[in-house]
Amino acid sequence: MNYYIGTKLIKAEPMTKGQYNECMGYATTPNEDPTIDGYRVQYPDGYVSWSPGCVFEKAYLKVDDNPNLFSGVSIGPQMVENFIKEKHISTIGEKTTLVRVVLVNGFEIIESSACVDKSNYDENIGAECCMKKIKDKIWMLLGFLLQTAYKGIK
């Protein structure tokens, strides 16, 4: 058996298991906890299901609504910011800034910037330059993910 990576664009709303059962006209069974947080999920083919919050949040990334686009969704600046989990800034030598960012999925991006004359060096300016490059990369990576979710792989 082979491994597959699946990505799709879905609609979802936060909802407890009990709220989902009520919404769908289902009875809550004695072994169900109706207070468990989760999501009501609607797939592109119209199929509706419920997913526990912890499972859903590991598999799906909320995208920004954008009514100006045909797809209705896009990557926004806050999504890019929220995808950054950790930021590490250091100076190498006397005039080079190195920034390592760890994303929420564990992926790491590293950028550097340097000035010509060490007397002009400022780590904060170097970090700003690096973070712009890093955010551009995150935007591109999230755009790739959204394109795959929206159109599939074929």
C-alpha cells in the first residue's frame, strides 16, 4: 500500500458534537460526549461530516475570505504572520544577520543579510531585510498549498 498526501478546499464551522447531531437531526448516543469541540465540515461534493477539533486543526488551515476573487479565498498577511511559530535572530561575524524561522508545521526557513561596512551594521535592519524575504517565501508556499487545494494536482 502506498502513502498519499491529500489537500482539498472545504467549508467548515466550529461546532460541538451535540450541536452537530442536533443540526443533522441525529440523536446523541449514550457513549458520545456532546460537549466535545469540533467542526461541521462540508466537502466539495456536498458531503457533510463532523470532525473533532484537534484532528481538524492538524489537517486544515483556515484561509482568508476574498469576495473579489472567483475562488472566494486567498492568502492574507495575517495568515503569513500566524504561520510563523518561532523566530531566531543572530549576528555572524561583524556585519551579517541570520534569521531562522520555524513554521507551525515544523518547516524551517533561513535567510541572511549583510552590509558592506561593519560600521553601518544594525542587527534590527538586517532582521527586517531577512523577515521580508522569509514572509515572501511563506506567502509563496501557502499560495502553492491553496492552489493545490483549489484545483487539485491534475
